[in-house]
Amino acid sequence: MALSFFQMKKELSKGFQGVIAIGGDDAGQVEQLKAMIRDQVVTGPMGDLNHDRLSAKEKGPHDVLTIAQTLPMMAPQRLIEVSDAEQWGGKDTGTEAKALDDFLEFCKTPPQDAVILLIFNKMDMRRKWLKALGKVVLLGQFKSPKEGDMPEVIFALAEEFELKVQDEAVDALTLSVGADTLMMRRAIEKLHLACESGVVTVADVSIYVASTRIEDAFALGRAVLNGERHPALSSLFRLKENKEVPLRLLGMLAWQLRQVSQARALLDTGCHSGEIGKRLRLFGYRLQPVMRAAQRMPLRHHNRRLTLLAELDQSLKSTRGDPWLHLEKTIMRLCPE
């Protein structure tokens, strides 16, 4: 079974030996694991002499096994790094198939003084070779996360850096950074250095990570979600005073109202709150406000609100008028009194 990035890190924290296979479309996580393995295995004054860099385009399984028999020089282990590992396993018969069988047999009882790192640019777990490999080695497949996966990523990174991230700060980070694990790691690293208390707030995200006043942006979002005109316009005024970008605020509002509309549609099909939370990946503090807003009005009302935002998007991109005036008019239509 393929492990996720954080599952892989947990397993590797127990020690490095044998054969490790990593790959997937999240290049940032692949690079982090490569660096982690290199730092732990390639040590001592003879480090470079104990680090072999090969490509499966040029070397076959038997070549790698031969190198693995070479004792490390003045170090407990040597690292054999094989890139383009997806090049192996193209044939199920003949010499290549025999070489793969020998490699898989080696993986069952590898020597303790060698670590073989197989790096796949692409991982198709339907391939016979990869299925067999996954049964005898640590195999990690790192898929690019979706927006709904980011809270889990943020909490895992925060635990790694011994930080506690407040609920709204999780949403603030997701909105500010997006579904990019490498950039999120850099953001958490920055917060680790900046937040001496070990607790990350929305204000911290605004100061050290975001390019917008997240507190006021969230206040605007909450007010619009609940149809509260005065609080919404007050937040909008503060955002304007801080010279924020209307299009960025539009994106945040669309993100929130889209979740409400999706929740209302699921309610109309008979789904209960817990099931809606799972489908939309909304849990705890994120689920209840969305459910309250969804239950307040029928689906056509929520879809109409999204239409108003689509019209605002077109106005902001196509007219020369004051963008704040367009945004204010839309807020008043979203929050009628």
C-alpha cells in the first residue's frame, strides 16, 4: 500500500535501511523526502564517496544490486539514489523480468549498510512491477493536495514545528497560500520563527504570510454569509482603508458562498450534516456556519448570490469605474435589509 507524505515521514523516523520508493505529482514533497534521506544517510567526511546517483534510463536492477554489495567507506551506510525508476518494469518476460525478480527478492532481506532510494517521476499503481514493489519496500506516493485537504496538511506541519494553529488561522493560511505543500511549509516555517508563543492566530497570518488584512476579510465573509449589512460594510470600509485588492476579496467571498450553495444542494437531496461535512471536507468550526447559512434560504437564493458575484467579477475586469463602488453595491445586494 502506498503511504502518504506524512505517513512516510513517520515510518522513516524509525530509521533508514533497505529500499525506499517515492514519487508522485507533488514535487515539493518528493524533494523534502529526498533531502531528509540524504541528510540522515550520507554522513561523515566521506559522504560524497558513499552517495551513488544513478538513472534507471542507463542502469538496470542488476547494476544497482552490484553497487549495493560495495561496503561504505568510513560510514555506517551508503546511499544509492536511482532516478527515473518508472523506466523499469516495462517487460514481464525475458532478461528484464528476471532482473526485476532478483531485485524484489533482494528487497525482502536487504543489507543494513546500504539504502536504495528509487525515485519515480510518475507512479501508476496499476503496474505489476509497482504492485509487487509496494509489498516488500516502503513506498510513498505523494499526490498534489486539493483545497479541502489543506487543513490536514497544515495541522501536520504545525505539529512538526510544535505550533498550534487556531481554527480561523487554518482557513487564513489556506486562502493565502493555496493548495501548495511546498509554499505552505515555507509559510509554517516563517510562523515558527515569528510566533514565540507557539500559537498562530489570524493576525499572525496577516502580518507574516498574507498580503491582505485577513481579520477584516474574514469579518466581511462572516457578515455576508449571515446577510448582515452593517458589519459587512464596516469590514469593507476597513479593507478599503488598508488598500486591499477587491478581486482578492471577491475570490474569498466566492469560495465561502460556493460552499454554502453546495451544502444547500446536498440538504435538498436528503443528506444530513455529517455526510455533507465529509463530502465538502468541512469539519467542526468550518461546518456549522456553512450549515446555518445553507439552511436559512432555498437553493435558488444561494445560486442567485453566486450569480451576483459572477456579475461583480465581470464588472471588475471589464469596466473602468471605481472597483470599490462595484463591490459595495454587490455587498448591499447580498445583504438586503
